[in-house]
Amino acid sequence: MKTSCRELKKLWKRYSKLVGSDQSEKVIDEENELIGEIEEKLPFKDEEEHQRWLDILFTYKFWEDFEEMTLMIIERR
């Protein structure tokens, strides 16, 4: 079953709010669960794009880069 752009944006908004909140163990667990759900539903065009997305996620140097790439992929939906 395909996930709509609206559903992905809703998940992304929840994730973004969590990232900006206090990083308790509970919040971190919820972030990890959400990012896994988002990753599973994102319409990556190929494995290379998926790997670039993961690289940005794991290096997490620039939130803006990660957010921009994720939203670009969502919009393709």
C-alpha cells in the first residue's frame, strides 16, 4: 500500500518536533521508530538515493540538508 504525500509530511512533522525537543530516552526511542517508518515509506528513486539519505541521516551534520532531501523525496510522491 502506497503512502500519500500528506501522510509522509505528517510523519515528518512529528519527527521534526521530536528532534527539537528534550532528548530523553523515551523521545529518542520515538524518534528512532518514526524515522524507521519514514524510511520504509519514502519513495526513493533508487538504492543510491536511499544510501545518500542514510549517510546524511547518520552524519547528521546539517539538519537543513537532511530536511531538504527528505522533503524533496516526499514531494515526488
